[in-house]
Amino acid sequence: MEERDYVFSTGFNSLDDVLQGLRPGDNVVWQTRDMERYQTYVEAFSARGARHGGKLVYFRFAEHPPLIPDDVPADRHRFDPEEGFETFANNILRVIEENGEGACYIFDCLSNLAVDWTSDRMLGNFFMLACPLLYRLNTLAYFVLLRNDHGPLAVDAIHNTAQVVLELYRGVKNDYILPIKVEGRHSKTLYMLHRREEDEFIPEVRSAAVSRILSKVPQPWLDFTIDRPGIWTNTFIKAYRTLERLQSLPGPPPVEAEQLKDKLIKMIITRDEALFQLSRQYFGLDDLIAVAKRMVCTGLVGGKSVGMLLARAILAKHDPRWVNLLETHDSFYIGADVFYTYLIQNDCWWGWRSLKQTTAVTPEVMTLAGQLNDKLLGGVFPEDIMERFKAILAYYGQFPLIVRSSSLLEDGYGNAFSGKYESHFCVNQGDPRRRLEDFVMAIKKVYASTVSEQALSYRAHKKLMGMEEQMALLVQRVSGELRSNYYFPQIAGVAYSFNPFVWNKRIDPAQGVLRLVYGLGTRAVDRHDNDYTRIVAINEPFLRPESSEVEAWKHTQKVMDVLDLNRNEQVSMKFQQVASEVEDSSLELFASRDEALLDRARAMGLKNPFPWALTFDRFLRESGFIRDMGEILRVLERAYGRPVDVEFTTNFIAPDCYRINIVQCRPFHFTGSLVAPAAPRDVPPEDLLLRSRGPIIGQSLFDNVDRIIHVKPEKYGLLPVSDRYSIARLIGELSAAAPCLKTMLVGPGRWGSSMPSLGVPVSFSEIRNVSVLCEINAMHDNLTPETSLGTHFFNDLVEMDIVYMALKPGKDGAVLNPAVWSHCRNLLPELAPSATAWQDTVTVFDTRSLKPGHRGFLYANTLKQEAMVFLDKDTTATA
């Protein structure tokens, strides 16, 4: 056999001539139904294909027999696709990068990947990653795909990316090869069917012959009932037909039906073992098919979607009455595979890959994250996905909707990701083009939030940076009602089946706690500096954390979030303004009148004073809401096997009839205990650093305090705004520098405030390493900022086991005694030499330096709502 002067060869001179040679960088994709026959072409290629002396590499990952014999010299690598797309892809890419330029590659049948990942799109994604890298390195690679097993999401991606695509048919006497794509080459017979006779490939130029041959080959587009279905659709068609049979058969479902259900759960719900067991207990085939029908693309629906769906399924199975009491949802799910598709097609994959190989959030990491953020916000979606987005908007019309993060790791056992990823409202007003633009931008913003400093810091802190983290999306109709120009629910909030905020002995922590707001639930779940929520202990709903009625009224909600249809955006408005502009016949259920205020206003001659305050007293007293929410929490906690955290809305459809909408449910990550330790006895005044009478959030404990960082209220309150931000960054630097020490922050107003006039504007990621957070109700003589009553960082505090306390010096027995540490050396200059200008404002000291042989200790009793930090003998000190 005479060899041609081609760098690479198929192993057949005649086929080389047909294709005008295989060129460096060619990715050759074979499509066939006959793997045994295809093997002969692989063997010919492996025997002579690398005649330039390049290394031959074989990637083994399928169940079919090996494509090349064991005696053929080759580097063989075996990888398991079931370990997940990211792990598998990175293993392949690593080997390719290590081998460099000029190697030859043989891949097992790609169709096996679609089976393992149950996704044609992810098969296409893999090819779009590997092929360009192989092309850049001037390699030659052979791939094979089972013809008609895949839909356009895989086939189109592969055809568009590969350089050479060949169809292989096996006739009675001959093989036939039909070139589908041969990039950069052309001849008048190139794209004809070629008949193989011995080792010669002859163009079949007779139409009769061609039609006779191809008419016997199944063509999926001729089946009008299935439009090129692919692995994903075929699986759900099988599930649908199985469900039809089950509905006509008495008794429990057969084993094969349960196996199919398990497969569907792993396809769209979860791969987490704990959630998998919960899902198979409460989801039926009908539930899973219903989810799939409302999905955009393939992949998992993510943690937030799973939590919402599971909560509803658990309640419905527990008691049919919940089917009527719960508001019907009509959500859509944008599958997690869309995220990887978006990364790859917008040149974000390699940056994402580099980001996930880091372990700490450094300035260099944030520079890379910023670049990724820009790309994510400026990218484009494939046309097929854009068509699905248009269909969603056509379904919802101009009804407001919300695009919510629903990542794979989010809302599962162990990782709440509370507030770390974004969600965005679409008020959904304007012409179709504008509404589509807003919707797509909301999706991009959620995707971009995966590389925010807050999200990265959380993942780094939880050691999750290297784990597979795809972002699915949950698209929901916003629960509520249109009133005047404003759209909002009447009640929204967060419920916890376990109450870590116990301020009275009458409260049973096992009964749970609520945070209620009027309007959108953003004011219950997000941090707001200028307002309060109503905190409700479920077994004692009328107990208040505030010490008096005046304090209780002072700490009522003053601002509410609504969707303004005129402005086409979410806005925050004073409750008084909304109440005066809209008609809500149920308003008196949520707000109480202050008759004393009215009397004072009349005596002063004021006209039309606003006497209402959002206490929710009548709502709690007269409706069955507390009873219903208590039962919801108990049922869900029993099912999950641990406390749960639920987001909800409630709307009255009649004066005595409401509907509860469960929009999110996840395990509640409270790891502490409310069992109170014994109180210290007879602490001398000179050893008492501070004492609080509440509020206190977190576990009751008795533990040591190694270091205290104190921001002096009287100094901080006189600083200009820019300097206050500098103080916040300094605090972040100090707390990050000693993660192993048990550190306490003591400072004025609200830690984490976005308004420096109300506190120190640190981000939670900057103080996540501290053990105790103390807010002082003092700034300077002319300003006394309110503390946050613990709601400001509620979820973060609980999840990170941080004890929170508020301090009002001189009131209710509260004590702040800086004289105890006034004589000690300030460590700030040596810990942060560039920040010596702030040593009059910020004091840093180790408690062991305050008194020989002593150290600091924290006593916190959540039940009694008392805490103190004091000096005592250091029993760990060596003689």
C-alpha cells in the first residue's frame, strides 16, 4: 500500500485521498450504528495514523470492548463519567495539556457519556471543551457517536465544532462512508456517499443506488411523533408510558418502575444521598414528569427548586388538606446544564476552572472573578434556549415573576448558602422585547453572583471551592396581588422549626420562630438597616423581645418592599405611603392603631396623623396562621430529620380564608444547644469586661475568648464616612488574620450596616471568623443608633455558630467596662502596621495580657437572655 504525503492518515490511502488528507488539528467524528465495524477503522488509524511519530493516547470510559488491541502501543487512560461532568472533563483536559502538541487520540464512544450524564447537552458541552483544545495543539483525534441516539443539542454542537464528520453505514456486502463535514477541503465528489471495495473508497454517483441505500437507514426526522428526541427525552417518554401502565394496574409499582423513578431523580432532582432518599420517598413518577415538562434544557433543577418541591410533596402526602391550603405554584426550572453551556459558549470556562482551583479569596482571585463577572453579564444564550425563554414569558404574560438562584450545593444538608447567590424580580412590564431583555439580564445577574466575593468567601470557608457547583434557576410567579400600581403579598417571611432566639423561659425552642413582614419577603430574608421585622415565637406569639410596649412599637416595620408597575422595578416605600394609596380591606388584620398617638396629635392640632403600626397582633390572634405554620414546620422537620428553614408568603382570598405559599425549604443549620451552662459566681467588678441583658442569639455556652477587637463608639462616631469604610476594611483584615483565635468584635451600632451612620459597614465575609459579635447601642453624644435585634445577620450567625449580643450601657444592668483593658498594649500597630492612624479608634488585645495568670471567658445564657465576658484563672497556662 503506497503511502501518501499526509501528516496524518486514516490508515487507508484511498480514504485519505477522498478527504484530501487528515490535517493537524482535525477532530474526526464518526457516526454509526455498528461499533464492531467502526473498530476496523480505528485499528487502521492506530496502526498507521501517527506516522509522524506522535504519541497515541486512548481514552477509555465506555462499556463496549476496547477499540484498539492491547498489543498496539498507546498510553491508555481510564476515567469514570459517573464521577460528574466537571471531574471527568478536567481529567481528560489535563492529559491533553500534559501531552502537548502533535499527539493522536482515540476516544471511546461518546454516546456512553450522554447515558452516564443523562444529557445530550452535556455531551455537546464536553465536545465543545475538548475539541478546541485538541485543535490548538495540532493533534488528530477520533471520536464516535451512535447515530440517531441523540438530539440536536448534542449533534449540532458536535457538528458545528468538529473539523471532520463521517457517517459509516454497513451494507450487505460493502461499507459506505458519507462525509458530512470536511472543513477547509472541497472536491466535486467529496460529500457523496463512498462505497468501500477492499481498501478503495469509490464515490457512489448513481442516485438510484444512493436512494436505495439511504432509504433503509432510519432517519429520526421522518418520525413526526418524536423530533430527534435524544437520551433525555427518550427517558421521559419511557417514564410517561410506564406511568400510564401503572395507573391501570392495582397494587404497588413493579421494581422496574421504581428503578426508573430513581433514575429520573438523579437526572433532574439530586445526586445528594440524603436528598435522594427523601425524594424517592415523597416523589412519584407523575411528580417527576411534571417537573420535566416545565424545564428549560437538561440537568438538575438545583437545591432551591428541590426544597420547594419536596416541601409541597411532603405536606400533600401527610394530609390532603394542604393541597387546598397551599397556593398553587406554576414554576419553571432552568436546568443546571444551561449554566455550563453559557460558560463554555461565552469563553468563561477556563476562568471558572482556574477560580475553582483556588482555596482562598485573594486580590488576584477577585481580579479573575471580576473578569468573569463582566463576561457573564455580557454573554449570549444559544437560540434554542432563547426560544424557551420567550415561551416562559408568553405563559406568564405581564404577571410579575422572580428568577431565583438554585445551585447544586444550595439549600442542601450542610450548606445553606443563605443570601450568597442572588435572586432578581422581573416586574415584567413593557413590550415583549423589553420584558425578554429584563428576564435574560436577571438570569445573567444570578449567574454572575456565583463569582461574587460573598459567594466565593462562603465556598472557601466551607471548603467547597473544588466541588461541582452548577447554577440552575427557579422561575416563579411572584405571590401576591396588584393593588393600585403596586404588587406585593400581604404577609411574607421566614420560619424556623427550631428557635435559637429564646428570650423568655416560656418559649419552647422546639416549636420554632417566625419573622414576619408586610409586602415582599425581601425585608424578612435580606439585611435592612432602616427597619425591623416582627419576631414571633410560635408557642408564645405575643411575647416580644422588647422590654416594653413603647419599645415594641418603636421596633415595628416602617418600610415595605413592593413591585412598582409604573416604574417597572422593585422599590422600598414607607408603609404609611402605601397604606394611604392602596385599598386593602385586610389592613386592620396586620396593623394596630395607636389611640394615644391620635389623642396627642389632636391635642397638638395635627391633621390626618398616621396612627397605624405593623404589629400583626390581630392577624396572629384571629387567624389560624400560627397553628398552620407550626404544623407545617413540624411535618417538614420530621421528614427532613432535622430543623428546617422555610420562606413563605400568605395572602387572603377572602376575609376568613388565606393561602400559604411555600417558596423555599431547606435544612436549618443550627448546630448548637440551648442548654444553659452554670453562671459564673462573684465576678469582681475589675474583672468584668462587659455584660448584656439581650437580645442574645446563638447557643448557650461557656467558653474562652482569646482576642477582643473594640471599636470605640465615641471615636468612630466622629469620623467622616470614608474613614468609616476604612475601619470596616481594617476589621476584615484583623479578623481574617487570626482564624484560629476565638475573637470577639465589640463596636457601635449594627455590624454589617450598609449605612456607616448606623454602624461599621463590614461584609459578613470579613467577619465570618469571629466567635462573638457585640453591638453597642452608642455612637456619640448626639447619636444613639439602634442595634439590629439580631436579625441583621440572622442566618449567617446561626450557621457559623457566632454568638450575637446587643449592649445598652447603663440600662437594665448592661455593663461595658473598657477601663479593664485601657492599660494593655494595643496590638493594632504590629498586626496592621499600615493602619496605625486608627489606633485611637480601634483597640486590639489578647485577653491573657490583661491580668497575669488569667484569660477572658464568655458566659452566654440564651434562655435567660444574659451574657458576660470576664477574666478568670487560666487553667491551661503551664507552670
